[in-house]
Amino acid sequence: PGCEVTNRRRALTPSAMMVHPDLVFDPAFGIGDIKYKTNWEELPRSDLYQVVSFAAAYHSKHATLVSFKTDSRGPLPDVHFGETVVRHFFWDARPTTPPADAAESFVRDIRTWLQDVRASELGAHRFAT
């Protein structure tokens, strides 16, 4: 939905600290982080804290964590962390799934999420004005 995906840092002013999420969906749709881990049963607390802090640094209420699966498990539920909603996506890394099919499915899922994020932001803006 008309967005650019980048990978860039942001300073936590006035300190010299930086945050560097793997995925920044512009304009201000959400933040994402990729974890090279497989077959999560639930979102690891440290990864959840990290992506929520990234979202806070970018003033976003939407974040995503991406991990990999090597079996047929389904998606994990969204986690509401204060005002931030974290959505999880699996990249299908099963040996029987062609990489192009895994990529197509992943991109489709991310696009759907971004459309939902945009719709929720537009709806919230309408009610706030």
C-alpha cells in the first residue's frame, strides 16, 4: 500500500545511542525486526522488548517480528504491549517449500498487515479529529 521498506538507524537524542531495526515501513506504518530463529511457540520476551523499543523510537504503534519455521505450524497471536501491537510472521523455511513460494507468501502477508495498519491509522485519525 504505497510504502517504502528501508533499513536505517535512528538516534535516541540527546544520547549517542542508536536503534537499528531491520525493517522500517514508511511513511510511518510500522517497524520490523528479523530474528534468525526457528519454530517459535511464543514470542521471546527479549525480542518482544526490542521490537517495542524500536517502535517507540519511531513513534509507531505497529511492529512485527519475523522468524522462520521448518514445519506446518500456524501464526502466533498478536501481542498488545501498551499502545503497540506486535504481529509475528513466519518465513516458511520447510525443505519442501520453494524459496520463491516462501517469498511470495511472506510479501503477501506483510502487504495485508500494512493495509490493516493503514486502515486502523486512518480510522483512528478520523475519530481523533
